[in-house]
Amino acid sequence: MSAQTKLPYPLFDADNHLYETKEALTRHLPKRYEGIIQYVEVNGRTKIAVRGQISQYIPNPTFSVVARPGAMEDYFKNGNPEGKSRREIFGEPMKAIDAFREPGPRLALMDELKVDRSLMFPTLASLVEERLRDDPEAIHAIVHSLNQWMHEEWSFNYKDRIFAVPVITLPIVEEAIKELEWVVEHGAKAILIRPAPVPGFRGPRSFALPEFDPFWKRVVELGVAVTMHTSDSGYARYTQEWDGANAEMLPFVTNAFSMVNEWRPVEDAVTSLLTHGALLRHPDLKVAIIESGAAWLGPLMTKLKETFKKAPEGFGMQDPIETIKRQIFVSPFYEEGVSDLIDLIGVDQVLFGSDYPHPEGLAQPTTFAGMLTHLPVDDQAKIMGGNLARLLGV
């Protein structure tokens, strides 16, 4: 289905991205953190350094040159039977266009792509929390600086069509609540939480433990949607022990062992929300899982069902499967289809996301609608935007 196809319903894309500029993380940083984030030249290439440690997590953190939208679409749909290198799979890069960095041009591009509304996620933000996990105060400062930049450059609600999603970090609960209230006051309809244990002064722990209840309670009171987007969740520290290595997460370097375990962070995050009780104590809390696909969900639900049978008290005597169906939304990958996911959680919990303009996503977001033609039009409309609009209350 091409971008020119006229669909009988509006599209609300749950997974779009902006590319940050070099000052995104630092423009509003307090003086005492000067130099904590730097851009440095290494063999003629610009890299980002966090506390003097050069990161390879994002190969070109300036985003001056980027992979083309949907460059990996065929790879994800058909695999790599010829054993091509990542460079061959990505193909020729392109210079970043204004629509990747500014809301006005992006809106014009959305019109061209026939996308009515979108959630707009940052890209560079996913490296911050893991690389500063021993400095919670610095994490909060950098996240707030990023959110201020995002509000200035994009706003959190641009013409009721682009909804930029600010980051909320949780190490210091009082600071997290303060940040939550600030972004909602400035128009945010959704927030981004990393699917990972929360770093802190006492070490990492789950965000679903009772100590975070004041935060979740405030989320529900404010009516803001929670999203969890694939990120650097710190699992490279564990998977690389099997490789006998000690390096950061490198998402653009092939590692078959890491790929087999790729969705463990989101699987663990959802499991924790259930077993540590956040969803049970806050039954009106809704969480959308973005850019993690849906293949992990079926096996997880099977394990949860078996565990609940043996230890229902570990779930507050509430069936975790029913809790998922009521409180978890999932955006499947295009190549997965939606039928299995609908069978698991129902059509009302399924979201359309294109990951535009990332290379892992779709070159034409409307392509997603082409795999829904076997569904009633009303169900297509829910998946392609109605469910997300309901979740955000817009």
C-alpha cells in the first residue's frame, strides 16, 4: 500500500522519531555538569562522550548523515539469506533533512506520507541512563535538559498532530514526580520510561516496587500515557559475559547471541509490572510497549499462566493474563502481522507503529495498513490510530 493510498480512517502512528541536535542534551544543563556530555573527533568522525568515555552506541550521534527510512525493511521481512554485511543491508545513507529535526517540515512530510498524527520519540536519549547509572542526580539533570530542549524545538503537542514524548527517569522518586508534573504542565500527553531496572544510590531495582507508587499514582491522576520503547536497558552487561567481552550495547553490530535475547528487557519489564504489583495496585495505569514487536508476548503469557497456577499469591490472586489484556498495549512489527497478537490481547490493545524515519522501520508508514485488510474496517481503524487516540485521550 503506497503513501498515495487513501485510507477510510485517520492514521495515528505510535512510533515516529526525531533526530536530536548536538545541544539537545546540554542546552539547559546546570554549570556544574559542564563537560559531562561532549562531542569529540575520532579519526575524522564525530562521536559522543559521556564523562569522557567515548560511546559507539550510535555511530553518528550528530545525525548529519543517517540511514534511509526503511532501509532494513526487506531484511526484517525476508531475513539475510545471502549473509550481507550491515553496511550492505543499510545501503547508501542520506543527509538528514529538516523534517527529521523540526516540527514544521515534519508536518509537511507527514501530509505527504498520509500520516495524520504521531507520537514523536527522541533517538539519542536512549544512551543516557545506562552510561550514568552510578550518578542518579546527573541523569535527572540531563533528562530535564533534554525535555526542555524538546519542548522548545518541537513542543509536546504541535498543532494537535505531533506529540513529542519526553523522557522520565526514576532514580529519585521526588525528582521524577517533579519532572512528570513539568512535562504535563507543558502539554505532554505521553511519557517515556526505560524498560530496565532503575539505577539509584542503593543500586538498581524495579520501577514496579511500592517505593515508586507515589509516581505511578501521580501518572494516573494526570491521565498521561506511559510508553516503554526499546532502549539500551543495560542487558549487554549480562549477554557479553557469554562472549567473554566487556563493552557497551552496540545495536548496529551483528551478535547472534544478543539477538536471540533481544526482547528480554521488555519481557522482564512487563513481568515486573505484574509480579512486583504496580499494575495491580494501580488498575488504571496503562502501558504501551513500542518498537519491541510482539513475538515475546505469547511465550511470556504462557509462563505467566503456569506461574499463576502454582503461585497465585505472587500476583495478588489476580490473573496476570487478564491484567495484560486490560492494561498493556503492544505495537507489533510489520513483518509479524497482527492476527496472533489480537488472539492474545484483543484488537483494542494493538497499536500501529512505523518507526519512521529509522532504517529498522517502514519507508512508507501506510504499508502497515496493507496487512490489515483481512480485518473489519472498524478493527483496522482501531489499530491504525483509534486505540492510540483513546489511550492518550486526544
